[in-house]
Amino acid sequence: MSTLTLTLNGRPCTGDATPRTSLADFLRETELLTGTHVGCEHGVCGACTVVMDGQPVRACITLAHSCSGRDVRSIEGLATDDVMAQLRAAFTAEHALQCGYCTPGMLVTARDIVTRLPDADSERVRLELAGNLCRCTGYGGIVRAIMRVLETRRGVQAAIPPGLPAATFARRKRDEGVIPMTAPMAEGATGGNTPNRMRQVLRIGVPASAVWDAVRDPELVVGCVPGARLLSREGNQLRGEMTASLGPIQASFQGEATVRYATDAMRGALTCQGRDQASGTRLSGQADFTVVPDGNEASRVEIDMHYALRGPLAQLGRGPVVQVFANEIARTVGLNLQARLRNEEAPPPPAQLGAGRLLLTIIWRALRRLVSWGHDT
């Protein structure tokens, strides 16, 4: 046992804990703040979400001693918070809680969404909630409640319609075998050992020859990717890392990649594998990419990729979530690369990435090399 001191719910707090005691256990067993629920104990379900230094974190995978000197607020410490009061009322009005086990973590995450993303729409709210699981599947009411608060704070008189439709995503088919680079790649079904598949077509306002030269420069490409760092290169063998987060879930993947180029056809292929040391989650993937002229002064990059995620973070590797963030990363990296090739000032990253460069960890290796070229279509 050793002593730690932190600010807990606005008051100085000193207590004893072993080096392996989690923040969740410290709150519940030492401080008797049982509003923080413990579910998966792997940082996946979100029931234990609390606020530390203004940011949501998973209390079950945060060591209590790492919070020494920090400002921590559990659900109890937000009882008088104005935004939380609005959310509690909206959760009640929209029937957003059933068994209530996920509710404390949902409310903490919802508060973060409302304060950080005041202009969020229902699709963005659903995306931000991807790290919080509701065992009763009451997501419709939860989204309606958050949207009600967002609309109210934006000064909109009318409440959101009670029949807020559920988000719809294209159902995806499982593909077997090797898919040629020239064929549209269907997105694979998530789960098990079947890789997820994704296809993107990017456009950039630079001639194809210049883009092809750029994509063969790993240092240039990696420098355009938020959170990525190239550690070493020996021929076509690359080592690198990328730090990413989805709300309170954070990961730092390190690994290796092999890239091959067919210059005559302006095609390439990348295979990669990596591991997040904290969670033990493993990522493997492969991507085929082609640079195609799109007129004299522009080009199109066609990317077919598949990846597999195994470990605690695999539940967050759902195709629709990955697709949205893949698009956003692709857009950002494409703008950065285009600016470099044109000798222009790179644009600032969009607010979405600032909130969380997230789960792009899932396809980090592929995207780091691949989507460094252009705008989403």
C-alpha cells in the first residue's frame, strides 16, 4: 500500500492503494463512490467512464496512482453541473435508461459530447457513443436525449422529433479469397477471424506522376498523418507507431510494414501488423493502391484494404465507425499532402480529429501509407 493525493469531485482526497489498484476500485471501495460501475474491466464497455482533467477516461484501466495530483470527477461530482442536469432531464423524458447499469458512463460521455461538439448531428452523436455499450440496446432513446440537449443549447425551440430514425449502414458481405486490385472491394463482415474490407477512391488536385513520387516517400507520407511517426526504414521495411483515441479509449500501436511498388502501373501493396502494448490488441492488414490520372492536373487514388483486429479493442472495430474515421483521416492527410506538393500552407485539422483521432488505429498501418492522397468522394 502507498498513499496518493488527488482532487476528487472538487475536494482534496488522500487515500491508500496498491500499485495495481484501478481508479474504479479506488472510487468504489476506498471512497465508496459506487456510481462508477464496473463492467468489462477491459476499457471496452464504457460503464466506468469518469472525467479526469476535463477529459473522459476509463476508470477500470486507469491505475489509481497515475491520478495522483490530477482532478477527477465521478458521476457523483457532476450532480450540480448544469449540462448534466439537462441531460438527466432529457434521459428521463426520452426514456433513455432501462436497467441503468450503463447510465453513469453514458451520462459522462454525453456531457463530453454536448460540451465538445455543440454542432453535432445525430450521426455524429452515434459515432461518439460507439465506446459506450448499452446492454438493453436503448441507443435510440439515448441519442434522442443528447440531441434534445444539443438543440436546446443551440436555442432551437422545437424538440427533436420523437421518432428519431435509427442509423442505417449498408449490410456487408463476407468475401473469400484474394480480390484483385482493380475490383471494387466489398466490406467484410466484422467478427471472428474474417478481415474487415474497405474501399476508398480519393481525388487530389496534383498530377498523377507527382502523387506517385510522393506516395513512395514514407517520411513525406507519415508526416501528413496526425499522430503517426516513422521510427525506421530499411528498404521496403518500415517500423512506425501511431497514437489514436476514441473518446476515453486510447491506444498506441507499434509495428512493422512491408511496401512494394509497381512503378510502370503506378500500383503498390502494403502489408502490416502492429500491437497496442497497453491493451494487447493486435492489428494486421493489407492494402492495394493505384494512382490513376484524372485529367492533366489531377489524379485519383483507388485503395482496397482489409484488416483484422484481435483483442480488447476489437469490439470497437465495427465497420461503419472505421469507415467514417477512415474517410476523415483520408481527407485530412490528403489536404496535407496536396498542400505540400503545391508548396502551400497545410490547413488546420478539422474539429472531428481534434476530438479524437480515434479508432483509426484499427487501420492505422494501411491508412498511414494509403490515404495520404486526397479528398473523400
